[in-house]
Amino acid sequence: MAIGLFILAVIIQLAMVLAIFLLSLSRVTGSIVALITVLVTAFISPWSLILGLPIALLCLVLLITPIRQSLLTKPVYKALGGAMPSMSDTEREALDAGTSWWEKELFMGAPDWDTFAKYPYPELSEEEQSFIDNEVEALCTMLDEWKIHHEDKELSPEAWRFIKANGFLGLIIPKEYGGLEFSSYAQSRVMSKIASRSPTAAVTCMVPNSLGPGELLMHYGTDEQKLRWLPGLAKGEEVPCFGLTGPEAGSDAGAIPDTGVVCYGMHEGAQVLGLRMNFSKRWITLAPIATVVGLAFKMHDPEGLLGNPEKTDYGITCALVPAKHKGVIIGPRHNPIGSPFMNGTVDGQDVFIPLDYIIGGVENAGRGWRMLMECLGVGRGISLPALSTSASEMSYLSVGAFAKVREQFKISVGKFEGVQDATSRIASNTYMLEAFRHLVTCGLNQGGTPSVMTAMAKYYATETMRSVINDGMDVVGGRAVQMGPRNFLAIPYQAIPVSITVEGANILTRSLMIFGQGAMRCHPYLFDELQLLQSEDKEGALKQFDNLFFKHLGYTFNRGAKAFVAGYVGGSNDAPSFADNFTRPYYKDINRLSASFALTADMSLGLLAGDLKRKEMLSGRLADIHSHLFICTAILQFYQYGSKSVAERLHAEVALKSSLYTIQEAFLSLFANFPNQLAAKLVSFVTFPSGRIFAPVSDELKRQLGDTFMDDFAANPFRDYLKTMVYYNTEPDDVTGRMEHAYQILLEVEPLWQKFKKAEHKDIFEGLTFEDHVVYASQNGDITEEEAEQLITYNSIRYDSLLTDTFDKHLSKVQERDNPHSLENAVHRLTDYAELKSNAQLK
């Protein structure tokens, strides 16, 4: 009896602790509840005080401020203060820059699905749709990427005039300055469609709307600067470039060696206060044709001419300088892995500029890095993700067409399981990218500068695109290896490193920026705690830290309790109101994994502290978890607003299962490599008590999606949808239209084609060629004359779509290719066989 009462009392005490954490009671309320529980359980069984007394003592410490601060807060404050490394101004600004959005909800472990359900789904306005249907469509018809790449090495004068005259360089500029002022979603759609025809043209239009000075001027420029530059930029009369990178400063802007020293100099005939500039910029897109140059440099005032003798180093600053300004040297072009978009150098030695060339005036001296992180970070979430989505969607269409048209052993190559392993990834990854694009632009349309979200978008969009293109190359094989104007995959494949490298190198983005910035922007307490740890007023900071630290502990234990409960009974049932039977279990999985992530992130931040900055592999895994949680919600939102067809559900299911498995493996890999294995095993037990819960995508789902990948129209509405996202055509002489034309003709004659190929396989037709077999079948009454014509026509188109280009011996001129199955050749082949047969009969 006594043992039973003791066990009951201990269970009550443990349940009380769990309830306090689950309900997220405050320090005071939770301590009082715990004390009352200890007293009650002592009456049930005095032996329960074995556990109850330590709980009671801890509660008293937490309730009595002097004791709490002396025993707990001060030691923790001192230990964390010593463990945290000092941050440079650049690091501080980078981590502090930007705002947060839905990614914060996922980081904090308790996503608010009611808020998620209220986010307006991105749509095009009538004006934006008209621009895409007309101006963008017209531009695409002017672009021949093979000619741009291998003959002209630049856009045609006609294309340039059209781009400038129709506002392609001013998509983001407000209408009051002559721009189009398109939404983030519309900008993404415009860039995607252009990129589906010409990545070169897309990069050309992308940079002024992303990396150009326009965004900086809109947010930070003075009224005079806006009036001076924005109308010209909107109309294409001014072509911008932005000089940030150089030989010794790529992603590490803090290493910029370019300088601007405050001094007096002559400008427009008068002596004014300004900057003596020395800079050497490399890899600057649009530099060779720019009329205005944005420059990032380190500003110094050694003589205190700005009025503050104690402040000599202002830090990174941005200025806007006319390209023809005295001393500015626009150098020769670079050749970025063969992609002929304009890219080159900008140099200057002892170039004097007035202070009012600083973007926003002298008041913005030293604010350059924050400006870049906030404003250009927005463009990072639009431009390269749009190009990546476009490349993947074109691969989906072209590779899917090829997989159905190309036959091996009398069946489409897309029917082979090994091929379906790749094509199912192409399909699900493309679906994910389109979903990702929608949620990211939804966030950007809300305003703000969510730098963590855009870093996720840039990294995971470009890396996914790399996977899609590589899979496409594997499926298409030799047809994609042989270069020429017929090749629809080689140029996107060749340009992959450009997307991976620019606007924040991917390795740096994943291993440092996503979780590093994410912890600062998304954690409810961390940034304020770090500020207090580095405060010079230690006594005042300690008092604030005492309150903040215990709120942080309560947050951590709450997420731990949620993760623990979810590990045994699954995540909470919270979901948006629009969730259905298919999506609701995935929301439950996200709730569970989000709580687990919040706990794991706090373990990493608390135990590794400043070392986490150097544990880049661990940081990268945390980035994978956080980002794929965001991606899962994007897929669910996209599915909700889609057709909800069987085919689309299949795409969504494979994409979701793939992301959930990636999240799980990132968790387990992090636990296996965490320096403090005791803590890692404890958190692993809390979050994954039964081990792995998600399996890789099954072979059966891959087979189903591989088959669906080759379908169109009602059988696969998602493929039909993709046609509206890109420049789609079925012209038989076009680089992408050729394969699509063959595919669409095959869909029309497929029952007849399959019937004939099966009969042909049985060797019941006379003749040496396909055309002989068709004529024999027609003459024998197996098929009609109309069907014979359909078969011969399709076979000619099919064969032409599979041909690759040939060149002269210098590889300079493309040669004409003869199609032995063309209608003209087919007639001759039939005549020859008839003569052979007649002669044989005479003999």
C-alpha cells in the first residue's frame, strides 16, 4: 500500500512538472503550483519528499530574487559573456538586418496556423498578367539563346531596345517615377518566363531589379537622388550596376579593401567636402554597359572633417557614381563560364566624389552593409529562385516529352524504373520549387525585409535546380551532351555555377547565414540576451538578463515538453481551417518537428554558444531542418490552391515525404555529431524516442509519379499548369518546341502507335524499314491509309526530335541534318524496296 501511494505521489509530481512546461506557466506561477503539489503529495506519501524537497528548494530559489540572482543568474551571465565571441560591426549589422515572417513561427516551435491561413495567396493583377502575356511574350520571340551564346555573345540591339523601352529594367520602381511597380510575385513570373527562353536575357533584366541601385534609392535615397536617377532607371535611359565584390572580397564584405577617405576636392568648379575613392571591383554584372555605378566601400574620416574627431572609421558605405565620372574606369568583360551576360570590372584610383553621392547622404555613412543585407536580400528571394524555378519547369516539360518519345526495347525510356527514379525527382522537385516561389513571394508581398527567408529561397531553389538539371541530363543522355541549337539542356547545365555562386555563395549561405541570422531574427529572446551580454552597464544588464533568461528557460522547457509528448502521441492537431484529410497529417508532422527544432536549436545555442559559429556543419544541418519545415508549409499551401487532382496530390505527396525525410536525417546526423553526446542523446530521446519515423519515398510512389510525369492535360494538370509559367511553344524548328511538338503528336496517335509497334514486334510485316511495314499493313488492311499517313508523319517528327547537331571540322558552322524518315525520303525508301522485291520475284 505504501509503495503504491509513493508511486502515485511521484507520478503526480512528474505530471505536474510536465504540465507546468506544457502550459508555459510563468516562473512565479509555476513555482507556486509546484510547491502546492509537493505539499499535497507529501500528505499522500511522505516518501515523495525524496523528489519533492529538491523541487521545493528549486522553487524557493526561483522565487527569492537575491538568492536566484546570486546562485543562478550571475554565474550564467558571466559564463555566457565569456563564451560569446566579440562581433565585428559587419557581423552585427548582418545578423541584425532584416525582418522575419512565417519562418519565425516555425523556428519558435509553435506555428500559428490561423495566421498562416490568412496569408493572401499571390496572384497577378490584370496589368501584370497583360505584361507577361504581351511584352514578355514578344521579348521571348526575339531571343535565340544559342545565337546569343555562340555567335553574338550578347543580346541583339533589337532585344536591348525592347527591354529598355518597355520597362523591363524598372519592374520595382514606383509608378510615380515612371516604373511598373510590380509585386514580388509578378517580378518572379516575369523573370521566370524570360529565363525559360534565355537565361542571358533574364540575368540582364534581373540585376537592375535585384542587385541594382534602384532598390537602395527607393528605400534610402534622398528626394534629390530619387528624382535624379529613378525616372532614368525606369525608362532604361540609365543602366545600373553595383560594385560590391572584388579579388579579395566575395561573400565576406567585411574584407572589402576599397576605401573612401573624407577630404576636400574640386567638383564642378568648386571646392567641396567629399571622398577620395580607391576601388577595384570584379565580376560586376552590367558593368560594361552601365551608365551609373553603385559602389560599396569602407569610409574613413582620419581628420574628423565630418565634425566628430573621435569617429574616424565609419564602416561600409554605399555611393552612386556616374560611370563617366572622372577617374572611373569601366574595364573589359569577364566570361562567366560561357554565359554572355554583360559582366566586367570597375576600377578607380584617387577618384574624388562629393558627399552627396552617398546613397541617402552623409547621414547614411557607415550604414552600407545593413542597406545591402536588407534591400538586396529581398531581390535574392526573387531573382535566382525565379531562374531556378524556370529551368526546372522547362526540364520537366522537355525531359518528360523526351522520356515518352524516346524508345528503348520498343517502350518509352520513361517506363524504366531506373529512369523513373530520376524523373520522379524532377517532377516532385519542380512542384516544390513552384510552391516555394509562391510562399516566398507571398511573404515579400507583405512588405518587410525577411532576410532569412530569402536566404533559404536562394540556397534551396538553386541547389534543387542543380539536382533537376543533373537528373535531366542523365535521362536525356547523348541528346543533351551534343552541343548545338537543337540542345535544350546544355546551356542551363553549363550556367548552373553562376546561380550557385552569385548573391551569396551557397556554402556560406547554408553553413553560416540561414541559422546564424535565423537565430537572431527568429528566436524570441536570443538577440536581446546577446545585447545584454555585451552591454557595458553590467549591473543594469544583469537585472534585465535575469528576467529574460528565465523566460528563455521557460520557452525551452515548453518546447521540450511539446516535443516529448509529440514523440509519443504525435504532434498537435492544430492546422489551418482549410486542411483536408490528405494534408492534416502533414500539419501534425510539422507541429511535432517544429517543436523538436526549437528544442534542438536551443540546445545548440546554449551548449555551443560562440563555438556554433565555427561548427558550420552543425549549423548547416540546422539550416536544412528550418528550411525544409518552411518548404513543407509551402507545398501544403500550393496544394490547397491547386487543382487537387490525383496527379497533383501525387506530386505533393512525394515532395512532402522527401522533405520530411530530409528533416529527420538532418536531426539524426546533428545528434550523432554533436560534441556533447550526453545532451544530444537526451534531446534525441525526447524528439525521436522510437528512432526514425519517416521513410524515404517508396519505389511504388516513384513509379506512379514517373508515369504521371509523361502524361498531359487531364491526366496531369500540373504539366498543363507549367505551360502557363514559361515560354511555351510547339514549333517543330524551335529548340524546345521541337521535342514538345513530337510529344503532342505522339499523344494524338499513341493508341495507333502502340498497336502498330506491338504488331511490328511480332514480325508479321514484310519489308526492311518502318515505312515498308506501314505500307504493307495498309495494303493488307491492318490499318487505313489515314492511319498509315499518321504513323509515317509521326515517325518523321519523332526521329527529327532525337537528332543532334553536327558542325564543320572547326566547330564553327552548324550543318544541315538529313532525316531519313522524312516524307520525301520515305517515298524513295518504299520505291527502292518495291524494286528489290520485284527483281527477286523475277529471278
